[in-house]
Amino acid sequence: MPDVYRAPEVILRMKWDYKVDVWSLRDGDKSILQINKYALQWDLNIWDLFKGYRLFRTRNTEKLLDDSIHLADMIAVLGSPPVDFLDRGTKSLKFFNEDCKWLGRAPIPDRSLESLEERLDFLRFMRRMLCWRPKDRATPAELFADPWIQEGFEPKAKPV
């Protein structure tokens, strides 16, 4: 998985399952989403595909992978991670103190998902995927049933 699409549980070195693919809606989910009858190859995060830019940064000014920058961007969009989530990570104390206060070298950007997108249906869909706790993320089947996705499947009335 490309570094920009890593779920927080991967970065913080936790046990993970199939919900890691729900985070970035990619490779393992090729079969669940189709738009206009053409299967999309989910090599890109759905945000990238529909917005044209990446939601999270992963590289520092020297172009080196920097998990601090990646996590800071996640915090800006999702808010602070829950304590029970951080307790599971073997790398959590590298980025957060015991009170879950951010210690990362990168500042947390002053932005939110809502400040980057105004389409409420798309925001709701993204919020169902981007959750700190994997158990809080929608399943692939739930995402497929989401109104934002299903809208592309509804037959359009032909003009009279």
C-alpha cells in the first residue's frame, strides 16, 4: 500500500484487519464499487479521485516519509484519536504522550474535512470511511449501499 493511503492503525503499528482497506477504499475493494457500469481500479483514494488532490501529506520538505506529518493531517481532519485507540499502538507514545496530547514534530494544520468540501453527501460518505477506530468504519457492503454511491446506479429518466 502506498504510504499516503496507510490507515492510522498501520502507522501506529497496531493489529489490523480488512477495515484497513476501507480507510483508503482501494485494492481489496475493487469489486464493491462500480460507477456507470465500469469497475474502477481503486489504486487511488476516493478523495483523490473526486477532488484531484491528496487529503493527507506524508513527506517532509526533504521528500522523506514523515509519519508525524501524516498523523498531524489526520488529526486536523478527524480530531484527536480516542484513548482506547492509542493504547493499542506500539508507536503511539512516539507521537502522543500518556494523556494523548500530540507530541509530533509537525504542527496540526488548521483545516477540517468540512472546510475542504461542501457536498454533504460526499462528506458523509468520507466520514463513514475515515474513522480512527476500525470498528467505527463502515463495511464495504455498507459503503456500497450508501446513497452517494447508489445515486450513480439509479436509472435516469429519459427526457421527453
